[in-house]
Amino acid sequence: MNRIDQWFAGPRIERAYQALVNEEDARVCTDIDDAACRSVPGNFLLQVITQFLTKLGDAIANPKTVLAWMLSALAAPGVFTAFLVPVRESGSLIPQLVIASFVRRQPVRKWTFVLGCVLQAAAVFGMAAIAVSLTGTAAGFALLGALVVFSLARGLCSVASKDVLGKTVPKTRRGRVGGWSEFLAGLVTIGVGILLLLDLREAGDMATYLILLACAGGLWLTAAASYALIRELPGATEGGANALGEAIQRLQLLRSDPPFRRFVVARSLLLCSALSAPFFILLAHEQTEGAWLVLGLFVIADGLASLVSAPFWGRFADYSSRRVMIIAGSAAALTGVALVTLVLTLPALAGSQWLYPLFFFLLAIAHAGVRLGRKTYIVDLAGGNKRTDYVSVSNTVIGVVLLLAGSVGALTAVMPVSGVILILAGMGLTGAWLSASLPEAT
């Protein structure tokens, strides 16, 4: 027995797995075969480790915070900052129908994820080089170019990871993979935020961004190495012959599969949890007369939200991912309503710089639930190659919707920021209501 075999079969791995799932009967393999079931403890832990590394990398290279502030330090025009989040999200989602055809041709799909991690690392290393070599418009174009590469590679990982998760970890365990990885990433992210708060260098010093992005690139390379160790049995490869033709055919799922169609519509409306975040920050700047809200404070709030909520959401998602979508979507919407109500009714409180990180923290908790709930739901809703179809169709549609919904920012020209937050809150409540009509998938 080699070292890898010993690792998978070791009593320490079994004990760690049982501790994380917190159940005596830790192997409940009702939807994966017996051969895959024997490797569940090792595969579970490897996927927790890998997702922890990639989530921490995402937190460090966050376009809403670190990359946006870096572009400002590089004196890039504001239009480039406005495109950071749409490019990062839509660039990884819209091409997934075609990406799925590539993934379906691979009997062992973990290598697609490994390739995606390596490409993401290369893109982030490129961003680090941009931080110390370019300024102005050139820096803006270069960073968006690197972000396009990053997003496309992220799409490879998104499709492959859900399929590998469905093949290697049984139902009632999958939510906890994401839950524990979010928890660990949140813990370390808080430390990163504290270091940023203690960083006494001048705002224009690019050394901090260079170090952050170099570390993030290293995290993705390490994630690639850990994911390569997963034991994945070969699967079916049907449907990968004509990428574009297969992509168009799979879109018919929206017409022929009512539960899946309702899920896609509900997920589109629940985007409010992601779209509201920048408007919380805009409202903060508006009400505090442009006061500088420290980058580290928001990084800490984001990390703390994952730390305190992810294990709960992960276990809850294994019980009912549909209910997680309902509760978390409602919470995101009501957080926006509560913040706007306080700002409008208590002007003295509206100027507090601590009010906005607090509500950002609450929104981040709700957003973590929305993300984990819909990810677990779609993996459990389908099996086999149909799972890949569901993920690719859903993500492609959401990518288009995200670009359209992102234009809601234009409404700030005709209404206050608080009004936009309330519109997004109404969108979230509608998504939660629609989620209640979905069938249970666990």
C-alpha cells in the first residue's frame, strides 16, 4: 500500500471525517457506487481543503474590495472599476454551456478543475505584476484582461467541481464540504483583514497589493495540487461531440424541466444578495460625507460572516437546501430594508462609520447562505451527466442576467442609493417566495 492509499484508508482520516459530518454513520452512500464510497472520507477532506484554498484566494483578490482599491491607487479611470465585478462573474458563467461540453468529454473531470486553478494562479500573478509596472488606463485594460482569463478559468472549475463533488461525496454530506471550507477561509480572512488594518504604509504603496496577489496565486497552485489527489472514478462521456450544438440543445431544459426552470428564475432573483453589497458601500460614503471606510474592516466583516455562518448553512443545506434559499434570501432582502429604514428615520445614526460594516456583515451572512443553498440544491436535484447540464445551463443564464441586473446601478442617476437597495430587496423577497415552490432535493 503506497502513501496515498495509506492516507485514504487511515484511521485519522476516518475520525476527522466523522468529526466534520458529526454523525456516527458517516458513510451514507445512496447515490454513489460502492467503489467511490470507500474513498469518501479522503475525498471529502481533500475537497474541503481545496475549497478553503480557493475561497481564501477569492477573498484576497476580491474585485469589490482589493482590486477596486488597487485600481484607484493606480489612477485608473473609474469605468474600469465599474466593470470589475460584472467581468469576473459573467466571464465565468456565460461560457459554461460550451465549457460543459468539454467537461463531458472527460471521463475523469478533476483534471479540468486542476487546469482551471493553474490558469487562475497565472492570471493573479499577472495582476501582481500589473500592480508594480503599470498605471492609469494601461493598468485598467491590463487588469480587466487578466480578469477575463481568471473568469474563464473559474468557469472550468465551477462546472468540474460540482460534477466531481456529486461523484465522490454522497447526498446529505455535500453541503458540509462548502460549509467547512467557508468557515476555515473566513477564519484566515479575518487575519488578513487585521494585517491590513495594521499596515502603516502609505495608500499609494503598491507593495501590499503585490504581496496579497502573489499569496493568492500561490493558494490556487496549492489548491490544484490538493485536488489532483482526489480519487474519482471514470464517468460517462456522452454528449460532448458538438459543443455549440449540444449547448443549444441543453437550453431546452428551461422549457422541458419545470422544477429546474423555477430554480433558475429563483436563483436570478436571489442575486440581490450579491448586487446589494456595492450599494451598501455607496450609501455609507454618501451618509458619512465620503469618510474613508478602511479596507481591512470590510475584509474582516466578510471573513467573520463566513466564520460564524458557513458551518450552520452547510449542515442546514444538507437537511434542506431549498429552505436555506428561502431563509437566506429573505434575510438578505430584509437586511437592506432595515439599513435603509435606519438611515432615513435616524439621521444621527446614519453618520456612524460602524453602522455600514455591521450591515455589510449581516448581508454577507445571508449571501453565504444563498450561495451554499443554491449550490447544494442544484447538485442534489440531478444525477450523472444531467448534473453537468443543470450547472452549465443555470450558470450561463445567470451570467446574462447578472450583466442585465448590474445595470441597476444606472438608477442612481434618477433616485437615491437607498431606493436602489429597496428595489433589490423586493427582488430578493420575490426570489425567496419562488424558492418556496421548489421541490425538496435532499
